[in-house]
Amino acid sequence: MSAHHQPQPRKPLPDGFLDDVRALLGDRLQLGEAIRAQHGASETHFEPALPDAVAYPHSTEEVVALVKLCVAAEVPLIPFGAGTSIEGNTIPVRGGITIDLSQMDAILSVNAEDFDCTVQAGVRREQLNEHLRDVGLFFPIDPGANATIGGMASTRASGTNAVRYGTMRDAILSLRVVTPDGRDIRTSRRARKSAAGYDLTRLMIGSEGTLGIITEITLRLHGIPEAISAAVCSFDTLEGAVDTVVQSIQIGIPLARVEILDDLQMRACNRWSKLDYPELTTLFFEFHGSQSYVEEQVRTVKDIADMNGGGEFRWSNLPEERSKLWKARHEAYYAAVNLRSGAIGWATDVCVPISRLAQCITETKADLDKSTIPATILGHVGDGNFHVVFSIDPNAPEEMAEVETINARLVERALAMDGTCTGEHGIGIGKQEWLVAELGDAVDMMRMIKRALDPKDLFNPGKIFAL
């Protein structure tokens, strides 16, 4: 299944359209090539496609006005946050206007007694946690990148804390969304649960801007734990590392984070982040709770690791050591791509039931060991989700073809285990054919919803599936 998605034919913007948008936004409508290029590329290997212009609204009301102008002129519009998505989710394949929501970055309310808050779509994850620290709360979803909350909602992001705290699907109580007919709707209220009608909140989460533009998000928050401890343990075998995770979860250890990095990924991280860990398959753990509970968790997991061939169990309660550890994990993608100078990255992910995880990772590693292209395995193994990052020579088309073949085998393997073609990256333009392989006729139901809400196919067209 090809990863080369050429930009689709695009229509020129109608006469007077840009004048109308400029009347609304003034100099917050940008036409410069550098700005457009920044909004037309991807973090990974997809062909760039530039928007015709980039708009920076400051309020939901301005988004409503922009949508009405675009729909009347039949101009595609693509919502954009921080641009950190992996599957080409924000590439404007049919041109049009990219609506960059990054300047809508107000934290609107924090309801500490209710453990929730409401933010605009452009608020960054790290900015929100900085703001919440003083009230003893935190927002746990951590995809690695300092993404915007709106982008995280649009792609149903998860990340390193998902094994304990869930994904964006679990973290969102309500959304404010601008629909393709220019209406400003709220999908639900702030109550912790509701049985009121269709679950529009979850319909919008993960819809990648194809059904509406998310402008505000009400989030579920958590108390900052009394004690947080991080630990690192290397293993002689990949299987030993995965078995340690599965067994820990099966006996009920509430791991806050557990990440796997294979031997090549550890070599890349040591080089990139100036570390000195053994270059073996390694688990990064984090434990949350009371001081005594955390110590008990650490002891139990250490015993399980010992039984599975784990080496020294290095653990620390010091915030600066934890920060260094997780910084290295978050930089792992760039570390992997830069195993070769001048390379470009191709990141893919799958998720399988946890009982099949060891087999899925081991068979994938065997494929990678036979490949001529450097590729690492890393991932949030606590919920069965892992990634492969390929470091590709952009001037070697045969490498792209080889990676397509390996990626196809990986996804087929995951689907055969009743897993999914993407645990957290979304579909974008990269996994559309795999979505059909995974869900079959359910994709036709998705198309019906898309046509009903966006009959002109103007909201992030060409993503998730072809209409």
C-alpha cells in the first residue's frame, strides 16, 4: 500500500475571497511562502503541499466567520495546532486556507474542586501543566511533543501516561466545535457522565478536523501524586522486557508509565541525548502514589524484572533525574532519525491486545533485523502500543519501497491479532487503506457521517478516507 500521496488538483481561490478574509483578520492572514511552507509539511516522510494562505483567528466567533466565508466560496480549510502530527494529518492536499489556532491559547477556567478545566484549542500541553501546578493538579496525556490540546483532541492522542490515565478519549468532558455549516456548538456539559443523546464529544475526538473545528476543550484533571519515582532497567532479551510489563499489569501494578526502547533505540538515545545507558532493550518506568505505595510497586516490579533477565534496576525520586530520563524518551524520534546524517523519518505505530504484544514485537524485530535500513522499536507497551521509526535516505527510492513492505507486514500482523493499524497517530493520509482493512463497512458509515455534516468536503479534505 503506497505511502506516496500526491497533492490533489486544486482550484484557484475565487476573486475577492482573500479581501473578505483580510477584512476579518487584517494582518493575521498570511500569504508568505515561508509561513505557507511551514504549514504544508509534515514531521515525517510525506510530500509537502502548501495552503494558499494561513489564517490566525483569536476567537470562536472569528472561526465561525472564517468557516462561513470558506464554505460560501467553496475553499477547503484545514485546522492546524503545533504541526507535530505523524501521518500527514494537517497537509492541505487540496490547497485552501490553513486555520492556525495556536494564538487561541487562553486557559479559560480551572475548576479545582471539580478536577476539570476549560482551555482554548491552541493551549500547549506543557503550558497547561505549568498553570495547574499551583493548584496541585495535572493533565496527564503526554504524547511527547509539546502539542496543542486542540490537535491532541483532533487526533485522539495518548502517549506515555495512557496505561494509567487513558487517552484523550478519556480525558475530554466536552468540546466547543464550529461545524461545516458555520454553527458554534457544545457537545456536552461539564458533568462527569451523561446519557443525553448521541456522544458527539467522542465523534469529534479523533476526527482530525474533518467534521468540525475544535475551538475549546473541557478536560478532566488529576491530583499531582504525593510521590513519583522513575526507574530504568535493561534486559538481555526483548521478550524478557515485554514479559515484565505484561506480568506487572496482570498482577495489578498501577504503572503510571512504562516505555520500551530496543537496543538500537538506546544507542540512538545515548548519542543524541548524551546518556550512558547499556545499549540493550530497556524499560523506562514511572510509579505514582503515596511514598510507601510507590516503594512497594518498585520492589514488586524489580522482582518481576529479575525473573525475566533484567539487569540493574536504577531508580530515582529526584525530579531533575526524572526530567532527564523522559526528555531522552521524548527525543527518541529525532534520535532514531539521526542515526544517519541527512535522513528523513518514517514513524508508524500499531496497538494489539496485551497478551499478543510479545509475539508482535518479536516478529517485528526479526523483520527489522533483516532490513538494510536502520529502524528502532519504542513504545507505550503498557497498553499494547508500540512504534517503529525508520531512518530513510531521501535520495534512495528503493528504501521507501522496502519500508512500505515492512510497514505492511507490521500492520497485517497487528490486524491478524485483532489489533489496530494505529494506536495514536491517527489515519491522516498515511493509513487510509489500512483503515478499510481494519473496519470494512464501518468506514462507509464514517463516510455517511462526513457527507451529512460536510457535504462539500471542505473540512480537511482527503484525510482518513477518500469520499
